[in-house]
Amino acid sequence: MTEEYKLEPHHIFGLRQEVRNNLLFLDDQTIIFPSGNHCVRYHILQRWNKFIPVAKGSKGIKALAISPNRRYLAVSERRERGTITIYDLQNRQCRKRRVLTGGVISVQEFVCMAFSSDSKYLLGQSGGPEWTLFYWEWEKNEVIATEKTTRIDLVSQVSFNPKDNTQICVTGKGVFKIFKLENETLNRTNLFKMDVENILCHVWMSEDCIVAGTETGKLLLLTLKSGDMHKLGMPCERQTEERDSDVITSSLTELPRVTAITRYSTGFACSAGPGLICLYEKTKEKDSYRKTAEIRIPQDSFRQPSQAERQEITSVCMSPSEETLAISTDQGQIYHINLALSEISKSKQTNFEFLFHSLHSGSITGLSVCLSKPLIATCSKDSSMRIWNYKTNSLELYKEFPEEPYCVSLHPNGLSILVGFFSKLCLMNLLVDTFRTVQEFAIGTCNECVFNHDGNMFAAVSSNVIHIYNIRTHKKVDLRGHLKKVLSVKWSEDDRRLVSCGMDGAVYVWNVLTSARESDNVQRSCIYTDVTFSPNTGTILAVGSDFKLKEFRDEQILRELVSDGVAYTAISMTRSGQAVFVGTSAGTVRVMEYPLQKGKLWTEYQAHSGPITKMVITPGDHYLLTASEDGSLLIWTITDHLGCKLCMGKEIEYTEEVLCAKTYLEKKDQILQEANNQVTWLKMEQENKLNQKEMNYNKKIDDLMQNYLQQIEALKGQNQVLITEDEGLKVFHHKMLAEIIKKHAKELEDEKRGHVETLIVEYEKHYELEQRMKAMQKDCEEKLHQQEESHLHAMEEMKQSYEAKLQEKQAKVQQDKKKSEETQRKRMKENVECELDDLCLKYEEDLQEVEEINSNLKYEMDLVEKQLLQFSKLKRELRDRDLSIRKLKEDLKNMQDQHKDAGNKIKELTKEKEEQKKITCIQKNQISSLLKKLERFNKGYEYDCVTLQSQLKQLRQERDKLKKIVQLKEIKQLQKKIEENKTIIKELETEVMRNNRKNKEIVEDLKKRLTTKDQELCNERNRVRKEKTLVERMKADIQKGSNFLQQPKMLYDYFMKLHKCYIQKADATHGIDAEIMLEHSRQKGYAQKRMNVQKKQHAMEMNNQQAVCTKIMKVRTMMAEELSQERTKNYEMQMILDKKNSPTVECK
């Protein structure tokens, strides 16, 4: 295989008209159609082609079908065994999803196909003589059912019921059958009483209604439930009534056929004979439709009159948005109309337009490329000639002739063309809009004509004679030597030689200057179809009917390459001389390296569905052009092994000169004059309109100016009123602020006095409680002492009583021993011993009880002592805490009241700020000053601590001075009190720090728990969503199961599958889910309880913290008061000492 050159399909011109359903909409702007041996996606606006790859070995496409969801494309191909290939259109490369075959049943081709409404099932109708209908579940490649639809007649269309995938309609020549899928078999259900007609097409309008078109031009409306058939009439009736009598007679002899039909939301569109489409819409009556519009294929100015109208419509399709209607014809043309923009009505006749351009409908027999312009010329058996532009992928010119053109050749300058007919050879000029014959040459049956490279001469073939004409000198030279028809003629690069080949098996090289034959090679058993020069070596390459590619030099065969049973029909070579392209009778293109090598060294590409007739390479070796008997022209991009386009030095600069006729220019001048006149007239109109508008606008502006002046004066008065109001409000607010500041100062003084009084009262209460506690302790100690004494006294009495009883019993025993006889001594001893044992046991039990009572009493005494100690400690702590809590609570309440008052004042000020902006700025400054005072007031406590410490330092200094004078005992007592106060403060601070740490830990723990709960909630929501989707899937599957209501076995199997799929899994997980839910609910309840408890604890701790804060504040106030008292005492002592010892004072 060659690695230097590769081919990629670039663009194609043509349509396979014999393919069933050959025009489809992928979306509103993209259509799919078969061309050559490819399926093409064409974008209507951007005008690009994308090719859907077809596998090798295909003998042609037979039918297309697209799924309702526009995702899958089914392509029926003719091979040794017929296949249906399904492509994924959403994939960029349109990869294959499945390849379906007939399996055991031998099928050569599938003539029609249809997807179900859900795109899961596919119908495929095989061709004769079996005519077997296949019902596939195509994603699994599983044939559900098969049925022979007919024996003798033809089947033209199959389709699914849009609401029921088990109901199928099959129509054709003498065939109209409805099948029902039951128990994997297709059973016929309909029994319509109707004449046997050739039904060409049908469409489902609803689940119970079908509209069918017949070969006789009738529209039939069939209802399945009732079995009724209604005739909607012939769509062409109005057409025949409006024409003349001659036309009426011709229409009666040639009845129009209803060949295509499609459905849309409000009705359907159907063909009504050659070149006509009728639109039907549903009426209010049940199962009735009326014709609303007719759309025609217009007459073509370049074609013979009424020939365009004679085209029979083969396919009709509607875009998904129902805005565009497109059709294809039996002459390979594609038309469309925009239903949204065009005015379709009964009175106005609307016409179709070409979707892109006119195409060939017959075999292409001639192909030529221009050297100076990107133009291609083709002629076809459809009696037409076309000029294409391979840069813009568009049609430049085309024309139909009364007789068939056999060959074409473009002049190198792109301004002239040679066209060969049966009776003559014409030289024509390419004008802007048409062809004009310049000169005619009397050359009959001209099947080949070629210009040389500079355009001065051309060679034309007439049967077995080659004529060479010089355009400048008008000289003619005839080259004779071939015995049979010459099939190909090519010029060498220097235009000195000419090579020809023909049906006589001869390949001749001619010297143009001498008209002599330089070399010849004759092989009578071979018919050579094409020949070319090698640009580098000067050798000749030829192909023919002997399945060989031959290379000649000097009447000798240098090399022969044998094909694998496929005939070569055309050959072309790159101008660099490194690759050879060969066309085959199978429609493929083979790429070979040059120089040629033995063996199968080529790469083969699928190109056309028929034999390749002509092959040309464009200048610069950028594109390869191939034409075929299927009427398609394919442009290939030549690339290297890396996929890059070839670059032959400098890029070719194409000329843009165009020939114009004088009449064309005169028409253009007239059009320009008319356009200029219209422009001047429009300018006058616009100027008048502008003047009127200016007048109106000036009036409006004057009115607006007056209104605005009046409004400005009114606003000025309002502004002055507002200014006076603002000044009054400023004065009022200043007064209010002064009053608020005075009230605030008074309230602070009152609060301080109230705090001092409450502290004195609380201290007195605390002193009373201490005295009560002392009295309680004394009472408890006296009661315990009394209980101990009473218990000891009772124990002594019990001992004495038991000892007296023992003595009495011993005395009685002795008396009994003396008095009793010897026989009773033994019994008495035993009784006495038993009684003694019992008494000992009782005594021991009593002793144990006494000891237990004593131990319990001791334990209770210890507990009471511990409880008393703890009680005393707790009381002390409670006293301290109560005092601090009360003080802090009172301070907090006062502070909160102050903050509330300040907040209320701020709110009032913000309300007034919204009303007046200037006043709000002043109020903001005042509020900020108040807030700063509040912050200073809050910071005052910290400042008091600092001042207290400084005062303590001063007191220490004073105490140091007074140590010489004041007694040591009093100083030590003061130091102890100060140290105790310090320890209390430190303990309180440590408690505050601990509480803060605990609060932080609690908050972090709560945040973690909240995150875990959020995650649990998300998991729960996801689980609920999954359950909802599962339920929706179950509903959808149950609805699908309703399709098998009439098939119990399939219904049973289907629901068994559903049971395995859903219920068993659900049962397996239900218990687990229930346990999980119970555990989750239990954990959730437990977590909520824990949260509530923690919230309460947190609230309690916050309250405790507030209490601690109040306690600290109270302690600080107490310290300040004690310090002030001590300061007064020290001052008094100092005064006393000053009086007693005046010298010490002087020293001081």
C-alpha cells in the first residue's frame, strides 16, 4: 500500500435518484442524501459536505431510513448478502453501531426500512423472490419475527404504528396488509374490502388512521378499527379543471401518480403528479382533510419548456421545525421551500427553489478542467452541460441542448469551451450568464476533444480519425491509423506529441508537427479505454478491458499490473509524476506509487455506484476529479501520508476575467439607471419626511422646554422650604442631644449610688446567713453527741440483761442436774447444749447487729463531717459567687439598658437620615461620638483596674513610710486582705478562661455535628432522588408492558423480567434500608436530644460566664471600696501620728 499519497472526499455533486427514501432532514439546516457510493450530510447555509463512510465491497445503496429521534441512520446496501448498517449520527465520525443481515435466510437486498417511534426496533423488507419482512431489536442484533409479505407483487413501503410498536403496515403493488406482533410472530389483522391497487406510499396520521397514495392518483383514508375506507379524491383534480381541453385530454391519458407522502402537525403533504406537491390540513370533521395549497417545480430558463415540470417526485420530507419542505425527483434534482416565509394560499401559486443547484441526471460522458481558473466542465447523457467551481463548490453555468453533447474541453484561459455533438463540434464563449456559439466545425460523432496546454490547437475525434485544428492559422491536420473508434486522446506536456487509444487495441503516439506516428503498440484482444503521458519519464500508461495497467516506451511494454478481476476504465497522473490514480468499473479509485511495482501495491477508495467514466487532476495536484455513470461528480483532496495538502511550489493565482455580451451590459445599464432614479426619488421622499419630522420635533421640544421651566420654578420653591425645615431640624437635634447627654450623666450617677446601696444590703444579708450557718452547725454537733451517748447507754444495758439471763439459766441447769435421774441426764444435756448454742448464736447475731450499727453510725458521722466541710466550702463559694453574680448581673442589665437606649436612638436617627441627607450626616457624627463615649465607658473598667494597681503601688509606698510608725499587726492584716483579693481575682480569671475554652470546644463540636448532619441530609436527598428515578423507570417499563396486553406469554415474560430487575433487588435491599432508616431515625433523635442538652448546657455556661463576669466586676468594685476605706484609715492614722509625733512628720 502507498504511503505517500492519500485521498479524502472533499465535495460531491449528484443524487442517487433510484434509492428509496433518498432525502432526509437531520436537523433544520442539515440534510442527508445518497450520492455516488456515499451518504452525504449537507449544511444548507454553510454549504459544506461531510461524508458518512461506507464499507468496502458495497455494490450500491438501496434505501435509507432515519430514526424519529434523528440520532440513527439505517443504510441498506447491496452485497453478496444484503446488509443494513446503522450509523450513530451524533458521533463526529458517524461510527457504525450495528450491521444487520438476514441470518439464515439468504437476502440479496433490503428494499425499504422503518424505525419504530422509540427508535428501538427496525423493520427491513427484503427483495424478491422471497419478500421476507424482518422485525429486529437492532441494538441487540436480535430478530424478533419474520414474515413473507407477498409472493408475486412488489412491496414499496413498510412502517410502524406511531403509538404501538407491535402494529405494522406493509404496502405495495396489490399489497395492503396490517400485521400484529404476537408471541414473536407477525399475524395479519386487517380485512379491508378494497380493489387491488398499486399503493405507492402511505403515512400514519394517528394510531387508527392511514392515508395511502395510489398509482392512479387517488388518496385513500383508511381507519383500522372500523375497517372503513374513504376516498379523499385526486389531488390533481383542480389542476386538470383549470387547463385547456388539449391539456385535459393529455392528463386523462397520463394519470398523475401519488409517489410520496409525509406527515406534519396539522396535516400531510403529498405529490400530485409530475412537479406538483399538495398540502392537506385536517378539518373539524372527523377523519376528513381538505387541500389548502399547491406548490410547483418552476420552469427553468436554461432547460426546455415544461421539462422541469415533468419531473416525478420520488421523496418528500419535512424539517423538524416544520418550516422547510424538501423534495427529490426522478431526474436527480433537490428542491425546497420555506413554508414559514412563503405566502401559501389558494389564490397565489408558490414554487419550489433549488436546494443548492441543478445536478446531472444521467451518465457523465465528458470532463475537463481549466488551467487558469478553478472551473470544471461536464457534459452528460441528460443533454446538458455544466460549469462548476471547485473552490466555492458551486455551479457557475449550465445549459440543456436539443441533442446530447458527447465531449467537452475548456480552453486554458477559461473563456471558451469546445462541445462535441453528433453532427458538429462547437466552439463557445463562456459569458456571465450563458453560452454563445462562436464557431462550428463540421466534425460528426465527435466523442473526444482536447485543447493543448497553450490553447492554440485542439484535437477532436470523429470515429477513428483524429482532427487537429490550429485556431490562429485555421489549419487542419487529420491523423489516420485507428481501425475502430478512438476512445481517448491526450497531449504531452510540450504539446509536440499526442497519444491515442481505441477499441482496436492500438495505442499510438503521434508527432503533431510532422503528423507522423512515432510509436505504436497494438493488442487486438484488448479495448483500451484511457491513456496518459508520464510527465517525468515520457512513458505512456494505458488501461483497458484486459484488467491490466500497462506502461509503454518505444513500442515495448515495460510493466504490467494485473487487477483482481475489476476492469480499469480511467487513468490520471499527478504533474509531479509520483502517483497514479486509476478508476474501475466498480466505481472505486485506486492510488498507486510511480514507478510502478509488481504485486498488489495500491490503496482503494469507495467513490461511485457505477463505473468511473472520466478522471482529471487539477493544476497544482490539489484535487482529483472523478465522474461516473451514476451522474455524480466527486472532488477528492490529494494529501500526503501526514494528511496535509500538497504544495507544488507557488500557489496558483486564478484569473477573474469574464466575458460579457453587449446586450448584457445594456441591460445592466438600464437596471442601474432605474436604480439611480429610484434612489433619487427615495432621497427626496426621505428629505421631505425628515423636514416634517424636524418640524414636529421642534414643536415638541418647545412644549417640553416650557413644562421643564415651570417644573424648575416649582422645585426651587420646594427647595427653599426644605432648607428652612433643615435648619429648624438641626437646632432641634442639637437641643435633643444636649438633653440626652445630661440625662445620661444623671442616670450614670444614680446607677452608681444604687450599686453602692445594694452592695451594703447584700453584705448585711450575707452576714446574717453566716450567723445562721454557725447556729446550725452547733445544733448538729449537739444532736450527734447526744445520739452517741444514748447508743452507748443502750449497749451497756443489753449486755447486763443478757449476762443476768445466763446466770439464771446456769443455776436452773445445776438444780435440774441434781434432781433429774441418770436416764434423763443425757437428754437434759443435749437440750441444754442446744439451748446454749441457740443462745450463743443469738448473742453473736445481736453483737454483729450492734457492731454494724456502730460502723454505720461511724460512717454516717464521717459523711456528716465531710458534708459539713463541703457545705461550709460551698457556702463560702456560694457567698462569693452570689455577690459577684449579683453585681455583674446588675452591671450587665444597666449596660444592656444603656445599649438598648443607644440602639433606639440610633434607629430613630437612621429613619430621619433617610428623609434628609444633610441632617443625616450631622446625626451620624453625633452617633459616632456617642458610640465612642460608650466604648470609653466600657473601657473604663479596664482603666479602673490599671488605676487600682497604680493606687495599690502608691498605698504600698505610703505603707513603707508608715511602717516605722503604724503597728505591724494592722499592716499585716491589710496585706493579707490584699493578697486574698488577688488570689480571688486570679481564680475568677482562670474560671473565665476555662469557660471560654469550653465554649469554643462546644461550638467546634456543634459545627462538626452540623456538617455531619448536612452530609446525612444530602445522602438522604440523593437516595430519595434515586428512588424517584427508579419509580419513573418502573412506570415507563410498565407502560411498555402494556404493548403486550394481547400476548399473555410475552406479557408474563416481560413482567417476570421486571420482577427480577426491580422487585428482587428491592426485596434484597428493603430490609437493609428499613434497618438503616430505623437506625438513622434513632441516631437522629439521639443527636437531637444531645443537641438540645448541649444547647441548654451552653446556655447555662453562658449564663455562668455572665455571672462570673458580673462577679469580677463586683469584686473589682469591692476592692476599690476597700482600698478607699484603707486609704481613709491610713490617712486617719497618719493624722494621728502627725499629732503625736511632730518630728516624724518633719522628717517625712
